[in-house]
Amino acid sequence: MAKGKVTSRIETGLGLFGLIAIGVTLSIVFKWTPWLDVQEWWENRKVTLSEPATSWAERVGNQPDSAGITDKAVIVFQGDFVEARSRTGGAVLWKKETDWAALAGAPNDATAVAIVSKVDTKGFEALDPQTGKARWTSPEASGAWTFRDAVLAVECPKDGCQVVNRAPADGAVRWKVPVAGAPRALAGANSTLFNVRGLDDTYNDARSAVPRTMPKYVGFPVDRKLQVVDTGSGKRLREDEIPKEARAVLIGNRIVYSSAAAGSGGCRYTIVGKDAASGKEVWRKDGYDLRTAGGAACEPRKDPPGGGVVLIGVRYDGRHVFLSAVDGRELAVAAEGERIEGTDGEYGLVRSVDGKTLKALSLSRGGVAVWTRQVAPKAQVGMTPFAVFVTDAETERIVALEPVTGAVKLDVASGATVLGLSPDGVALSRGRTVGWLGFGAVA
């Protein structure tokens, strides 16, 4: 009896093997790949992005990079593809193939536009966020910088390139200024403008998708030179040569150069602050590392971190420090072993030695702590325009805090990525699934 059972099992196994072999043979002959169908089924399952749940969760066409948010639409940027979804229900509003894209204007559909480039050619369209219809176009543009109050389009007709200041809502031209250099250095959406960077990488894409107010001065790169333009008048003020050993940022009304030179005891750091309009040196500090250098030769690799008109550095004694870009003053100094996590120019985030306590300092009041919160040692912390985010991959939790008071704006169980930011909520994503979650959700 036992021998019969074994024989039966062997015959069954051989039968299954035969069926699998036939399936593989048919898939080869007819070029059919069942695993793609299985993968598609798996990815199309309903994904829960958070608990409490998002208002909706929908699958988009490609892997999303970031999302621009207006009062009625979530515009998902997906590399060479843009897809707008309704904030209320997640329904598709419009789709567009593109080479590059960005959001401009204030976060409401009356003044906001989606800047969407034409594929494989010059020019872009400024689309209504809800309908996808073109409000205005820039047929000669090869790139643009998008702000709440302006779109700076790089337009390159046959007689040379110029930066054109246009109103986001209707494209009205405010001023034009010629710029030198190869157009490719100014192509695409929001290329280098000598800005400070955020310390964290977790929220960079979401933060960069939020249009900020256009600064008084902007700097355009030409080889190793920086062309300074007054955005109020549209006048090109001057051109600065950037030393090979330095990184430069335009922050407030200052051009700040951070340089490092290799020495016997390591890198020797120097920071110089110049008036952006005149180029006159206003302040200088030695021994402060703005985290720009790397390698044995101390070569500049990154832009200085900071926010507002505040720089983040490490002092000669190893303590982290907030510096004023205006006059080089120390606005606040972290205790020994503490580390700075970010700043918006008004408040600075500092983390305890053991990583378990996060505190916010008022930089205008000499670094007075205005709130503290316990956090997981490995949690990621990021300062964004609308909230301080604390995300913990181990416990899969996202917390958003009010920067001024530390009050909880969001506290949900989620392993999703913060894809987009707005004054009243966030877009989350996991894989190709995107959803909307308003502030106020607390588990």
C-alpha cells in the first residue's frame, strides 16, 4: 500500500513537471511571459499607504519622482511623464509626455501652472493644473526656473539666449536680460542657481517641487563664472569668477564662497561673504566647515547647506553651528556631540548626542529652545516649507510637526514616501501607488 502511494506521488510530480515544461515551451514559441502578468496582478492590488488611510490611493503610469500640489490637483512628476490627479478623489485629470516639468505659481488653481516641456524640441507649455489646457506658451525656451511669483524662462532664439521673467498665471513678460554661455547649462527645470541645499536627502525631491518666492538676486552659471541678476529690475549687475577650490551660493543679498585647502592637519576652511550687488567683501571667517569639501585634496563637491539666510556648518572645535549669511555671526551653537538637522532660516533643528531628542531653536532669539520631542535614534528628520517631518523606517511611521510650536500635524503608520507637500497635506507614494492625506490625520 505504501509503495502504491509513493508511485502515485511520483506519477503526479512527473505530470506537473510535464505541464510546466509544456508551458515553458509555449511561452518560448509564442513569446508569452506569464511572469509579467503575475507581476502586473501583484502591483495592481489595492495598496494601503497609511493608517489612518489616505483619501484615495491610485496607481500612476510610471515610477513617480515628486508631486506638485495645488488646492484641487496633485500633479505627479514621473521623469518623462506628467499625470494630474484630483485631490478629492484621485481621478485622472490629464496626462502629458514631457522631457521636463515643474509647478509654478501660488498653490491654488487660479494662479498655478504646470510647466511642461515639449518632447524632443524647444519650448514649453504652461498648463492649467485641473484641465491640462495651455494657458500660455514659450516656444523658444530650453529651460525654466519656477517660483510662486514668476517663471524665469531661458529663451534662445537665433540671436542669443535671454532670461525672460513671466507672470505664472498668463505668461505676461515683465523683463528680459541677455545671458552668455551654452544653453545646455541652463536647460531643463530648476537647474543650478547657486542655492543652499537641505541637509537631508529624504525630502529633497518633495521640497524642490514646492515653488518658493523668487529671491531678490539670482545667479546664472557660465563656465566658472556667476552672473548676478537683480530680479526686481531685470538688470545684470555683475559677473563673479568662482575660484576652483570654492563653492558659491547666492543667499539673501550675499554671495557666499566656501573654500578648503589641504594641510598637514587636514582641510583648512575659509568662508567669505560678499555683497551680491557690488561684489565687495562684507565678512570672512576661518575654521568653519560648510560641508562642501571632500577627499584627500579637500576639493569642493557639494553646495553649502542651510535655509532662508542661514548657513549650517561645523566650527573649528567640532561643534555644529548656525551662521548668518548676512554678516557671518553665529546665530546658535549646538552642544558638544549634538548635530544640526536643518533650518528654514527662522528655526533650527538640533538632535541630541544619543539621537533620541529633537529640539527646535529660535535663531532670532539667540538659539532659545522653543520645543523638544522624543524621536527614534534612526528616524530621518527633515525641515520642509510646511512642517518638520520625522519618518522612521523601522516602525514605519510618519510624523509631521508644526515648526513654530512642535504641535503634531500628522501622525500615521506608514512606510510610504513623502512625494509632495502643501500647506494642508501631503502626497504619499509606495511604488507606483500615490495618495493624498490631509494634515490632521492622527493614528
